[in-house]
Amino acid sequence: MIRWGIIGAGTIAHRFAESLAQVEQASLYAVANRTQEKAEAFKAKHQAEIAYSDYQALLDDPKVDFVYIALPHRYHFEWILQAIHAKKAILCEKPLVLTADELKELHAVWTREPIFFMEAMKSRFTPAYEQARKAILAGEIGELQKIETSLRRHMPKEGTTYHYLPVQGGCLLDMGIYNVSLIEDFIKTPLSLEELSATVHENGIETAVEATLANDTITVTIESGFDVFKDAKAIFHGTTGTITIPDFHRPTRFEIKRDDLDVETIDCPYTIDDFYGEITNAMTCYENGLYESPVMPLSDSLRCAEIIDQLKAGIHAL
């Protein structure tokens, strides 16, 4: 049995705990939150064994094997670092860190003190994404020429938490990371920023971004924002057809349109829910003595951070 500790007790932590309860060989042992009252409420709801009001106390507990970090973005670096030192396997919510430089610093420490470490990019572990990816890489729509991604939601400042805060806020770190991770999964070579427009809040965080990037063989687009609701989708354009993944950040189906043929819809429901795949993959890797997941290795997380850095630098230069 792998004993989990959860750092943070917000909405995403509750959803994770509900999924974890469905995983064989996993138990929720501990939860930590800044307030003991909230930690105790989380413990009671999800039948954990112990509640802490101190994150370090959870990491110091020898019974914790694996830690899920579900804190606001700015705290990821600090508590990943402490978890590495505590020799706890780590699954950390996206975005893993705020910048590529932060991840490089963590990587240097992790190389000296290796333990399983993965960014919780749950979309990569859903059956719909896995099957669509397999079809694209198998050439079912020919040679890939363009990827379009859009994930935009109406999220005014009122009622949000970290989303509009300086440094850790902005649509790119909160939602655009899904666009970037999808693109990075198919394109491992550098992309040049070709076109960029953005809306920037008075405190400097971006609230809407539209960008086109390209290299010699492919063009990609990224649309992300807090300003308006749009249907989320990723469209892969090949030389002989297209594959569309609706709600690509948590997909349950995809569509193939081959030249001169009708659209074919492939339904791929979740196995349990959209967290289950990433949890079971992380646990399998850990049990097999791996330090990273082949599906979401740290090298992929670094490239994602570099692309977001590239976009943010472009926005600041506008």
C-alpha cells in the first residue's frame, strides 16, 4: 500500500482525494493545510488518518510515501524542494513551477537526491488523449502540419483566488499550460514566436493571449484567456485529414475527418475520472523504481516552462 499525503486542501485537492479513493494500493494517510480546522475537515471528508497545520510536518512524517502538492503556483518551488529533501515521491499540480530557471534549479537538486517527480498534467493520461495521440503518430491524418489550441474561460477577478495575483497569476500559467503541454508532446524542437497579441491587467498579468509559433515544418496556435468563454478544443491538421479533441484539457472523445470522408467520432470515457490515469501512472512508475514518468518526464515540463517564458517575454515586449 502506498500512503499519500496531500499538501493543500482546496478544490483540486478534494477532487484528487476522491479519485485516489478509487485506486487500489493507495491510501490517503495525511493532509496538510495552513489552518488546522480546514485540514481536519478535509481529513474527515476523505477518511485520512492525520491532519497537519504545517506542510513540513507532513513531509517529516515517515509514514508518507508519496506527496501531492496542490498549492497555488508560487508555492510549488518551495515545497517541491522540501519534498525532494524529505525523500518523498512527488506529484505536483501544473504548472510545475513559475519559470524554466526555477525548474532547472530544482532539477539540479533532484539529480543529486533522486526520487520520483512528475508534473500532474492529467490530460496526457486520459484514454481519449492517448488514443488520439496514437492515431496522429501513426500517420492516420498524414504528416502533421498545424496544431490549433484554444482554452478560454470567462473568469472575472471577483471570486477568483491566485488567478489575478502578480507573478503567479495570469491565464498562461493557469490554463495556457494545457495548450503548451499538448503542443510540446508533439513538437520537441524550438518554435519561433511569429504573431502575438495580449490583454494585460493593470498589475501586469496577462488575461488573454493569442499566439502563433512555428518552425520549418509546423505551425501552432495558442489561445488562452480569462476574458470570454469559448469551446475548448485542439485541432491537428495533417496532409490527409484532421483530428479534433474537444475539451482537450479533460477529453472524453475525439473526431477524425479524413479527406472526402464523414467525420468519425471516437468516444473514450474516463477510467474512473480524469485524475485516475495520472495517479496510477505515477504509482506504477514509483513501484518500478523510476524517477520520472515516460509520459510526462521533467524534460517535457522544462520545455513547457520555456515556451511559457517565451510567450511572457513576448508580451512584456509589446
